[in-house]
Amino acid sequence: MGRWGLAHVVGDSMLPTLRAGDRLLVSYRRRPDVGAVVVARFADGTLAVKRVAARREGSWWLLSDNPAEGIDSRHRGVVPDEAVLAVVLRRIWPLVRL
């Protein structure tokens, strides 16, 4: 796996920060910090873009920016280090949001 990659946002769980259709530049080698947006895989296999809320039990507690939508650690529990696949560096598309 390379150092950087792309991710695609699906759904409304990260509104207002990210919207469905946004394209993201991610780093596969950066370690997450509290407050970072990450790409992670929950234990049930769900792949998701979420915000790191806390470090708990040696794992990560991930939350949606829009708590009314999506699945996060409130539903699936903590996410181990190896399941946090990438850290989002920036939104690259759309270039400008109206």
C-alpha cells in the first residue's frame, strides 16, 4: 500500500464538514490524533469516514459529525489501531463548495 490514497464520502453522517460525493486525500501512514477525520473499518466490516473523539481502552472512539445519521462508536464500540486505515488530509473535490 502506498503512502497516500483517495476516499469517497457516501451519506450524510459527516455533515456539515463533509458531504456525500466529496473526494478526500488520505494518508495511510499518519497516526490519528483526537479531532482528526479518519477512514476506519468497524468490526462488522462497515467502512466509514469518522472523527476521532477519544482514545479509549487502547483503541479509538469514532463519532459522526452529524449524530442523527450514520453508524459510529456509539453503535459499534471502539475501533482498534489496525482498523483505522487512513487519516484524512483534505477534501480535494469539489474544489469550491457553493
